Amino acid sequence: MFDNMFIWAQVVGLCGLCINIITWQLKSPRHILMMNIPSYALWSAQYFMLGAPLGAIFNLCSALRDGGLIFVQERFVPYVIVGSVLLSWSIGLYFFAFWYDAIPMVGGTIMSLAFLQRNNRPLIARVQIICSLLWLLYDALVGSYIGFSCTLFIMVSAMVGIYRHEHWDRRSTSKRYLKLFFTMPKHVSQTTAF
């Protein structure tokens, strides 16, 4: 039913999931980025093992991006982000083979560009949820079951964070929640810069 490579890919993904769980417990943006690097590297390995090179490329470029964000001065951050997107697309277009290969290209690009406003926590959380929907689809299509679980965990965590930090009313209707999701709060909660 499943071959050894598929099973090992899920084990590598499980290691990435464990690192993601630890990452969500950290407060310092710098420490979060540092933990993202091995996590992205493991996800990249998992996608490679599953024969999904675009997922591998975009996770590897995300690891390089986060490494750059840790070590460069603030004024060079836009260059790191744009360079990461250009590198991802340059390599990604070479390996593009199936229609669903566009999913990590779009999701990875949107998330990377959101980091241009990385001190805007409400924006990052909303972009994370939108990108997670794309990655859920990709994970299901390429057989990354652990990746699907991790992406679902990240999406739910982002939703809970929005709910808690923006003090949404529990008695609101689902229509009101949807409207709140697409409305940025008046008082943007800022995080410390990387």
C-alpha cells in the first residue's frame, strides 16, 4: 500500500510538525525565525521525498529568507524578501510540471510579501490563514498527510490568535466573524522588529 519512501517522508514531516509546535510557543520574533529554519528544511526534505519539488523549493527558500531576516539590518529586509521570492520563482518555473505546482508558488509568494509588513500582527495572521488554505490543498494532492495536519494546526492557531488578540465577541454570528476577518483592527498590535 505505502512504500518505504512515503513512510519515511511522513516521519520527516512529523519531526517538522514537532518543531512547529515548539515554534508557536516562543515569544521572540527572532527565536521564531530561528526555529523556522530547521522546520522549513524538514518540510523541504519531506516534499522532495514525496516527489513534490515545488513544495521543497518554496520551503527551502523560506528557510533561506528567515535566515536572512535574522542576520541582516532592518534596511536590507525588503531585499532579502524580494530576493527570496525571485529565487523561488526562478527555480520553481524550471521544475513546474503539474497544475497544482502553482499552489506553493502563489502561497509562498503571498506569505513572503506579507513579511514586508511583518510588524503588523493582524495582517500576518490573516495572510497565514489564507496561505494555509492553499497549502492544505497542496498537501492533500501530494500526499503530505502530516503536512496537512501541521498546516491545519497553524491555521487554527492563527484563528485563535486573531480571536484572542482582537477581542472578538463570542456572541457574534459567523457572518460578523467573516466581516471582522476582512477588516483590519483600528489599533494594530505591533511586535518587536526582528
